[in-house]
Amino acid sequence: MEEVEIVEILAVLDRLYPQAACALTHRNPFELLIATILSAQCTDLRVNQVTRELFAEGADPQAMADLGLERIRQLIRGCGLFNNKAANILATCQKLLALYGGRVPDTREALEALPGVGRKTANVILSNAFGQPAIAVDTHVFRVAHRLGLSGGVNPRRTEEDLMALIPRERWSHSHHLFIFHGRNLCQARRPQCGQCPLQAACKYYQGSLDLETGNHR
């Protein structure tokens, strides 16, 4: 795919989702870090409901650590895997206090060394909290990228590399949000709304479902 094609795809998505942005409610890098840890296997809507109460009691690393494991666990029970997430949140807050004076670091290496933080979470923080170009590949980004034929990578890391090679660097961060919105609204996992999608002509998934003999879609 040539650069002009990816730019055209992004232009269509820009028109389709002018509101595309991070959907996790946060006021600072710390809140975004905790919300992103909670978002694993959980919807952003649910996370935002949970963090409303969580941040009322634990607004910073010290306050969160002071809550203790059991109270954090109680406050985040609405999220999946809450036992593991509670342990990671507490350990992360303790590490932020011990190593960074309670501040969230702004480098990938430091972020990925925090409990519960992998490459995707680090990319979310770097991009949304610190304005660094990054593409966080979640299930939506992975699915949309593969259906459009932008990547054939077998895992998120390879997909991220493929997208970084195709998309202009200055558009990495916003493209991530556009793919997420498209994955949630039209390019859904089980029932993609191909008939309503303005990217049919560029979509390998849509073209692959076309019966060449009849011209109809299977």
C-alpha cells in the first residue's frame, strides 16, 4: 500500500469520527495510567464508572497506596481480573513513590517496568499523557488493520510495526483512536457493518467476501 492510500483511508475515518479521542476519563498521567491498567478485558465505559469512585479516594500514588490492597480490590470489583489489577495498581503506586517521586515516567522503558504495564499500555500513556507519537494496538486496532490489509502481523507488536511503517509519524497517535472508533462502531468483531462502511473499496476483508461469479457478498 502506498502512502497516498493510507492517507486517504485516514481522511475517510477523520470525516467519519471527528470526535475520535481517548475514551478513558482522566485528568492527569497518573489517572490515565491506572485507568489503562484497568481497561484490560474491560470496556472503557465500565472503567470510567469504576475510576469515578476509585480516584475520589486515591487521587495520586500516595493516596492510592494508602488505601491498601483490600480497599483497592473493593473499589475495582466492577472490572474483570480485579484481583490481579488491584495487586498491580498497588505495586505500581509503590514503585512510582520509591523511584519517581510519585510522578509517572515518560519513557517506554520506565513505563514497561511498572507492574501491569505492557507495550500497549505504555503506548497509550506516551501518546495521550505526554504527546509522544505512538500506536497502541488493542483488539480493535488489530482487527481493523488486518481487515483493511494494512498489516498481516500475527501479533500486536508486528501489527504496530506495520502501521508505523505505513502511517506518517505525526499521525500515529490519532490514527490509533480512529481505528478504535471504527472497530467499535462499524468494523465489529462478530458482525461487521460492511454495508454502511465507506471504506469498502479499500477493504481486503470486504473484497474477500465478494463472490466473483455473482457479484454478491457471501
